[in-house]
Amino acid sequence: MRRVRVIGVGMGPQHVTREAADALRSVDYVLAFAKGEDDPLLEARAHLCRAYGDRPLVVVSDPPRDRDHPADYARAVRDWHEERVAAHLQVLAERPGDVGMLVWGDPSLYDSTLRIVDALAQHVDLVVDVTPGISAPQLLAARHRIVLHEVGRPLHVTTGRRLREAIDQGQDNVVVMLNRTVDLAGLEDWRIWWGGNLGTRTESLVAGRVGDVLPAIEEARERAKAAAGWVMDIYLLRRPSTAAEGDR
């Protein structure tokens, strides 16, 4: 029986809770994928391993995935997950002991680690536990000093790929994650609270009317990518009538 600990770490050491630190110290090694030869987030994982118990970091290459516009997006993701599972199984077969898996933000939001672990459990006897982390929406709200929803109103969380679908459904208060670009054409009067690389030294914040601040957001994304080598951004988008109600 193997133990796998899925550990949410927010955006780095400053977000690691005592519970997460204890979980990290308890494992024999941490398993991580490298997204290419120069993965800028791999060193951040290695730093966490050194900081909490000096755990070994075992790195495997992340299988390739069609990230542009696959004809069947769900199938492309499933195929990618199956290849990830196969890579994990090989490591588990070669290395005994309890395993840690570090998740940026929190494992509950737009992260597939738990799906991968469930698939692993079909092949290997595993005991799995999860330690929560500070999520990107939490951090966005804190940085902008806002509540993500109005009194008695819902919050819709989606991806940049499915933003238009959400708006067509009538969603008027939307947190948007996993953005390849920020395409807000036709939404110039909406209100936006945007954050890029939150919790890091390249963090950027922009807020205001979409039509007024979109150029600033695009510039901030480019600056963050140039400085860090990557950009992860998230934003809250609110219809103007709803935003006005929230300001009163």
C-alpha cells in the first residue's frame, strides 16, 4: 500500500500552510513533470522540496499535448492524462516510498492531479490524501480587496476558452482562468479585476472598465512573461449593471 499526498502550495513558500509543510516533510520524494527542457516552474518546486525536509524531487518529462485548437479537446486531454499516468506508474514501479505531488494554487480548481491519482489507483494500491492550498481566485480577491460575488448573487468560474459560452448563458459575474489570451471584444463596458503571476515577484494588477484598461492588461501580460518566462493570469469580469449595484 503506497501513500500519495496531493499538496496545494499556492504560489510558493509564502503560501505554504503548516499543514502543507508537514505533509511535504512526511513523504519520501516529490514527483513532478517538466514542461520542456527549461521549465521555469520546476525550480520553484525544487525550492519547496529543499525548504521543507529537503525531499528529493523526481522529474519526468511531461507528455506532449495539443494545446492549440484540437478538434476534440476532451479527447486530447484524456489522451494526455493517460500518458501522464503511464509515466507516473513507471516511477512508482522503480521507486518505493510515499509520494508527494505539489499543486499550484489548490487541487480543487482546474488541476488534474487528483484525476491522475484516481487513475493510478486503478493499477496500484494507494492511500491518498489532499492538503488544500491558497487558490488563484482567493489571491485575486485579496490583492484587489474585493468580494468575488455580490450580496446573494452567484459566481461563475470558467476558462478563457469557454468565456463566450458563459456570457451567452447569461452569466454576469465570472472568474476566468487558464487564459491563452485575453479576448474581451464587445465587452468594453464590463468591469474587470485582473491579476497576473499573482504571489510572485512579477505580480501585476489592473482594474477598471474593460475598454479603458485592456491595453494595460496586454502590456502587463507581456512584461510578466518577459520577466518570468511564463504568465499565469486570472480575472473577475462583471457586467456593468451588476458592478454598479455592487458599488452602492
